[in-house]
Amino acid sequence: MKISGINHINITVTADKLADVVAFYEQVLGLKKGQRAISRRDGAWLYCGAQPIIHVSVVEQAPYAGADTIFNHVALTCTDVDACLLTMARYNIPYQLDFRSPPEMTQVNVIDPAGIKIELNFTGEKPSNSTH
């Protein structure tokens, strides 16, 4: 067997959180809701271009959520850190900035409505506004 990459991640939420989670990934992160196979559970698939990358599944009871869960975070490769920060401001999304090297990278860390930490990685980019 040879692994060629991550196929998708799955997020479980209660029915009352589904719309908020889908809206976050569509409006804030720019993914698009797309085709979803018939399933026993309600939910949604969120696409990056033609690739489905996030599968949201509805469950009856909320899963455990907390700062130190076994699954710690999702990291996404991104471009245009300035546009990202403007989007966070527009939707009033709290975030933390972190700078890494090597390679030079800006990380924007947010929490989605389901409580999942999302790390947005901008390799070779720094915010143009020095007050960030």
C-alpha cells in the first residue's frame, strides 16, 4: 500500500449546528457545498475546487469537545493572508497569528462553530499590516 495524501476529514455535529458549520466553511474559508451521496445521516460535503475535503455528518448527541482532544486540529494550505485577515474581521472571527520558519510561514489559527481548531498556513507570506 502507498498513501498519496489525505482524502478528507469528517466533522460530526448535532443537527442544530449543521448550518453554522457549513456557513463557516463556505463564507469564512471559501469552500463550496457540493454533491453528497445518499447516507443514513444528514450532513454536507464541502469542496475545495473539484475535490471534496470536509465531510460534515449529523449525529444525535454532541461529541466530546475540548482543547485537548485526541484529534487536535486541521491544517489547510492557503494563499493571500491579507484577504484571510479581512475575512476574519468581516465575520468577527477571533484568531491567533503565529509566525514560523523555516520555511517562512504565517499561521492563522481559528476555531470553527463545531469547536475544531483550524490552522491556516500561508507559506512565504506575512500580513502587510504590521499591527497584526
